[in-house]
Amino acid sequence: MTLPLWFEPTEILIGGEWCTTPETLPVENPSDGAEIARIARGRAADIDAAVGAAHAALEGDWGQLSAAERGRLLLAMSARVLERAEALATLEAMDVGKPLTQARADVVALARYLEFYGGAADKIMGETIPFQQGYTAYTLREPHGVTAHIVPWNYPMQIIGRSVGAALAMGNAAVLKPAEEASLTALAFARIAHEVGLPAGALNIVPGLGEEAGAALSAHPGVNHISFTGSVAVGQMIQGAAAANVVPVTLELGGKSPQLVFADADLDRALSFLVNAGIQNAGQTCSASSRILVQRAIYDTVLDKMAARYRDLVAGPAMSDRNLGPLISARQKETVEGYLRLAADLPIAARGQIAPDAPEGGHYVPPTLIGGGFGAHRLAQEEIFGPAQIVIPFEDEEEAIAIANGTEYGLVASVWSENGGRTMRLAKRLRVGQVFLNNYGAGGGVELPFGGVGKSGHGREKGFEALYGFSSLKTVAAWHG
């Protein structure tokens, strides 16, 4: 299938000008392994130019806009995203490998982020502070300046919306470095911003390799804030680079998110959440629910019901819109298969299927449900980032909490129980950044602050908290006698 491009993918955007780089990188379709495009290979010099252009924008037209004017530009971008919805969804499906239905949902989410932050841009206010006689004291929320955004390949549109959208709403000038595995919708987003009249330099985009463009951006002394979503190992390097320049970092890293299912849970409601939260985007989701903790009284029932669902799951090419698509790359497939080999000492409760029309060159792994788990097993401790879930029994609330909190991660959790007191108790005791009670994910929740604790990262994106994170607080104390 031909890519629905209305832009040149080998170009980068710096200071309002689209230009090329001497070298390019291939773009692979994970569904069949074929090259479908090429993107620019940005390097340190390009990053330096982009950061310079962002600083110039803050001193120029972009820095002179009011909050309301910034909001209107974001709303215009939201409307244009929806106009291009089908083309953007097709790009995302072919670039990332996710089923077309999921890619369409990501387009809607991107538009909603821009709508939310566009509407919120002129509603972030400071406060007056009761103080000594003769003074008036108050606070101001001001942009950091130049913000760096290093986004991953699994949800490019969504993560651009929640990070770049919030940064622009607060008046920052952004430099975006998309993942080399999936840059097409990031480039499309930059084109849309350019088309609707975002002032030159307010948004700059430089694709390239992480160890080249990404490293240069995270270490650049002209960057005032870094937003990164990705692996723990890379997040640690980025935080180290930021520390050298003493700039704040928002890190959204890995997860090993549990769902706790008690004997009084509404299983009819829970079942689809238990399965879908693990296999969405082929399990390549930081907030994927890869651990299912089930009270022993209903353990066999839940495992059997999940296994029945798993046997009907089909992985296939993105454009065939099956339950899940391929993994992003051959390397990721090899990693996931390596983890699944660790399940040799555990019973495989069920496996899904790979569609008969799945091309040989695609990176497919059948969704796998693993039973008989225990909290210390590597498959219950480490992030697999693939379509696999492990089901672990527990006796009571105390054991459930011990298992749930027993990893280095702390991103998301959910509790399934009809006992309201129990759900509220556990919501407080789970060491995570988000807890869902009798649901998982809350339908995306653009309005809901998102982030983790422990090795899941720090800082918050989404909701108004993202706007606070992309701004600095200034205190003013005026003496007037």
C-alpha cells in the first residue's frame, strides 16, 4: 500500500524552514519488513540550529503572543488533525504496526490533547499571597524556555500531543526528536503546525538516531527542560545529561502494571479490561497490564476465562485490523521471544494465533497467557514490552499489595472489587502514579495526570499538571509602603 504522504519525509523543520540532511535513514513497515520511506538523519549541528531557532522564537513573534492566541493556534491544529485523520491513521498503522482501529483512536487522542491544551492555555493563573503590611505578593507561571521532547515509537501521536501540546500552551518553544523507528506522524504533525501558522521556531523537528540527535538534544546547554518517554536505561542517561546542565526532566519510563482481581469482582465487566490492557499495541505500552493478580478462590475461573479470550486473539498486518499487529522491529521480536523462553518452568495457559496472511518478513509474536506465576519470577518483575501476561494468585489484601508493590516500577494499577472500602484502601496503598478502580485506563483520560514512581519515572504529563510541569513558578513581592 502507498503511504498517504502530503509532505517530504526526508526534511527537517528548523526555524520555520524545511531543509534536508546529507544522510537519511530507512523507515520499515513492521507488518512485512519492507522499506516504505526514508527520513532525515539529523546530527548535533542540526540540533544546535534547532535550539537556536527556538530561542529566537521566544524573543520574536512566538514570545509576543498572548495565552489566548497560543490557545487558538492549538485549536486550529486540533481541527486540522481531524481533517487529516484517515491519512494520519494510515501513516501510524504502517509506521508502528498497530491495527488501523487503534491508529484511528490515536489520531482522536492527539486532536483531543490539542483541544484540551488549547482551551487551557489562558486559564493557568498565579496566586496572591497574604503577607506583611506594606507588601503585595503574588506568583506567576512562566514558560521554561526551550523544551526538548524525545518521544518513543509506540504512541508517537499521543505522546506528542500530551508533551508538545502542553509545552506550547505554556509558551515554550519546542524541539522534537521522534524515534527513528517511527517518525512519520511526528513529521506530519510538524507540517500541520506549520500550515496553521505556528510562528517560526516555536516547533522544530529533527529526526535521527538516539545516540546522535537524541544525545545531542538531551545534553544541549540551551535546553531548559527535557521530556522523555522510553526505556529506563535511556532515561537514566538523559537525566544524567540534564543534571550536567541543571535542568528539570520529566521521565515516563517502564512499567509492570498489575490488575488486582478479588473474589467479589464483576468478572463480566473485568474480563475485557484484563485481556485488552495487556495486548493493546501488541503489548508495547508502558502502562500495559502485564501482571494479573487473582484471589485464589476465583483463580482457576479467571485463568480459564482469559485463556478462552486468548485463543481467539489474532495478530496480523496493521492494515488488516486484527486484534493486534506485529512488534516494531526484529530486535524487539527477539527480545520478547527471549522473555517467553523464560516461561519454560510455568504453564502456558493459552496462545493466540498469527494470521495466515501475515507476511514472512513481519515481526509477529502470538499473544501468550502464562499461568501459575509468582511475584519473584523474572516474567513478573521485568518489562517484556510484548503481548504476554502472567497470572499470579494471592490469598488476601496484604499479599496482593505485597506482590503488586514488589517490583522496581510503579506506573499504573487497577483494583477489581465490589467492596468500596477495599478499593479505597488499596488505592492508597498501591505505589503507583495512577490507580483505576473497576476499570483500567479510563478511556485514555487526557484530563488525568499521568506518570510514575520508582523506575517508572517522575513528573506528570496530561491534565493541568502537565501545564504546571512545563512552567516555572516566579514569586513577586512588591513593597509599596
